Amino acid sequence: MRNRIKTAEMVFFREWFQWYPESKVAYLWGAPMDMPTMNSWRSRIRSRLLERTLFLFASMLNDEVMNQYVQQLNDFKPEIIQAYSNPMYILAKFILRKKLSIVQPKTIIVTAELCSPVQRKVIEEAFKCSVLSFYGAREAGYIAVQCGQEKNFHINSHGVFLEILRNNKPVKNGEIGDVVLTDLHNYAMPLIRYKIGDVASLDTKRCPCGSELPVLNFMAGRETDVFVTPDGDMIPGVSLCDRVVTDCSGFAQLQFIQLRQDELHIKMVKGNKYTEQDIINLDDILYEYFQGKIKIIKSYVDDIPKDKSGKTRFCLSYVPLP
């Protein structure tokens, strides 16, 4: 029964993206459990003619692969593209850099990773369409969905009861805390006050889009995306990512790893346009955010591997939130 309700919720919210059951959809994806087996001609025919889908693997991207993906997208002409945020951003930058012609879908949906404002702007510029997102989990389906008008995240109160807690106590509106949810329809395997491992904050504002669903400030993401200083300050990695992407464009890749509260390790991959100004800008940003409270250890590497799912972890903290 829960699967049927999750499907109904998905169909309802996808209309916010102009995504309908008959829509042609391309996926820039990498989770193996989501990707169909395409070894047989029957699978390929079913995917293209009945399900009207195109699957592009996000686990390895280079100029040759991305050239092929641009051609496939132009041939397929999807109305919707759903993608991991970072691979979609990388593909969009490639399209702009090469000045390629690309199909214009109705909507691009980025999920599974936080998408910074800078990344969103680049994707919108490349594809000339709206970029929206949803926050979900395999355990509970859609948790919060971005509306097209104001781009606020609305909580799926039809399916989940969501709380923001710190030390098992509710936080004030606007304060960051643990996302704790209760599935309202799963009777076979109840999820009651389930701490999902993400952090966010609630907002009391009413969205002008007209939806009565409450608004979630999904600004921080995973607990492991939030850095903690020795005096307890919390720094969401997404805000750091946004500044670095803007001011340190000479780096091809960066990864921030916090193993202990007084140290931050940074892996850096130089890009073709790297200059010494990039490292100066990075140092300035790090001081602005951390105020010299933690030791910064930087190292240059040749590459930063992706997860098996195809995701790239920009921030990774092993320090628990206070």
C-alpha cells in the first residue's frame, strides 16, 4: 500500500515540474539500483518507446563522454532531465565552454546533492530552462519539493510528519537541526521519528505560490556537509561551496574533509586556467569562514574519485554536530 501512495505523491509533485506520465525523460544518474539493465534489445525498445526514457551514466565524465551525451540529448529531445547536481553542473559548463547547441527541456530537476546558486545559474544558462529540486529519501519518498514560482521547498505533509530537533528537542524556526521524520502511511515497517542524517531549518513564511504546505529551508544537507569549529560554530558546506565556485574557478576539483574539530583537509586539483590568485582567493575565503579557528591542511592531487553512485562529495565532515 505504501508504494502506491508514494507513487501517487510522486505524480502529484511532478506536476510542479511540468513532468507528466507521458513526458520524455532523460536521467543523468548513477545509482545502480535505479538504472535499468539495457543489455537486451527488448530492454532498449521498452525504455525508448514505452517508458520514453534515456539513461546517461554520471559516474565518469570527460570531453568525449559529454560530447556523446549532448548528441544523445539532442536526438532524444527530453522534456524533463533529472540529474545529480554536480554532474549536471559539469555538463552545463562543458556545453557553455564548447558553445554547443543543446535541446531546451521544460525543466531540469537536480537532486541527491545540494545545488548551489552558482551551479543553478550555470545550468539554467546552458539549457535555458528552469532548474528545480526535491528532497527525498528511499525510505520515505518525497520529503520536500521546490515550487516553480518561488523555488521554496514545501514539505510533503501528505506523506510525512517532519520535525527539526537538536538533542531530541525542537529548535526555533530558522535554527539548524536534525531532520526527523515519521512516515504517515508505512504500516508494514513503521518509521517513527526516524533521524535521517540530514540537517535543515523550518520557515514560518507562507509561500506566495499558493500552496498551503509548510516551507523547509533545506540549506545544509547531510550532517557530513556541515563543518564544526572548536567553539561550536557550524558552517554549512553548501555556502562554502558557492563562494569557492565563484572566486576560485581555476581549480578543476576541490574536496573539504574534516576529520577532527581543529583540522580541515583540502584536496585540490588544478584546472587549465589555474593561477596563483586562485589559492590566494581560497585562503581568503577560508579565513572569512573559519577565522583561523582550525588548522588548514592543503594538498594538490591528480583527481578526486566519485562515489560508486556517481556523486562527488564536495564536503565531508566526521565531526558530530554539537
